[in-house]
Amino acid sequence: MITLLDCGVSNVASVERALHRLGAESQRATTPECVSNARALLLPGVGHFEALIRVLDDRKLRASLIDTIRRGIPFLGICLGLQALYDTSEEAPELTGLQLLSGRVRALPPVAKLPHMGWNRLVTKHKSRLLEGVDTDAYFYFAHTYAAMELGEETVASCSYGTEFVAVLEKENMCAVQFHPEKSGEAGAQVLRNFLRLSA
């Protein structure tokens, strides 16, 4: 059972459909208790960093989310769900992220048309559990203006759009992708299959 953190500001329904197509059961979580009881947790994200963080704090979900990840529960963040793992974001500099990864999410450079919206390929940095079985030439669907640009040891794949940024990260039980696997065809479906396998 995959628990989807429903913050009311994301693409929960489309991720649900993608999981169901793969035969996975899912449930939505809107309370700290549901998050704490999750056996596998997924944080989808579309929208503004401030909106997501304020919902997490207003609903008192921050502590249970951090604790659940730190307890080793399999976690997958998507798009804004990746950005929320860092200390802060330029999109809402007055707010703190989950601070599970050090660094600041920054705006993509204006040398390219923003937002970065459409299909792009990855550059693999390290062996990846999420990308197992995915063609190295596969394209993934992106839709974002901000990104993590500090490529730490947890970065297993990057992407370039005006600058290089984190596209896939893996650190112990914590995984996240900047692209939208639920909108990325067979390659995205394989990423979700791999997360389901890691969560079994």
C-alpha cells in the first residue's frame, strides 16, 4: 500500500492513476497519524513551494513526515516533493523546507525559456535503483522553474536546462525525482515500478 501525502496543492489524482495502472494500491494521507502509519510514502508536488510548506505546517504534517522518512520508510518525492527536501527555496525564501538535504533550491537561469516544460533526457551519475531497466536515452517530462543545483553524492542523475540540476536523487530510503514519472510514458512507469519494488 502506497500512502500519497495529499496537501491539496499537487497532482495526487494523476499519480494515483499511474500507480493503479501498475496494479498498486494507494491511499491518501491528510493527517499526521496517516503519515506516521505509512509503509511507503509518496509526496507528489505541483505548484508553489510556499503553498506546499504552509499546508505541511498548518496541518502539522512536517514532524510526522520527517520522522517517517528518518525511520527508514521508503519515500518518493516528485517535482516539488524533491525541492521540499532541501533547507530553503528562492521561491519562498522566508520559509524552511524539510531540511533533510542541505542546500537551497534556486531559479533556473533566464537564459532559457521558463518554465522548463517538456521532454528532456537525463545524465546518469551513479548506479540508480529508481532508473533500473530504463533506457539511457529515455526522455522524461519536466514542468518547473526552480531546481536543486548542488549535485551532492545523493544525486544519481542530472538534467540540463540553462544549467545542470538534480533530476534524480537517492539517499538510503529517500528517493526523489524532478520530472513527473506519471506523465513520462513507459520510462516514467518503470521508475514507479522500481519504487514499488523498493517498497515491497
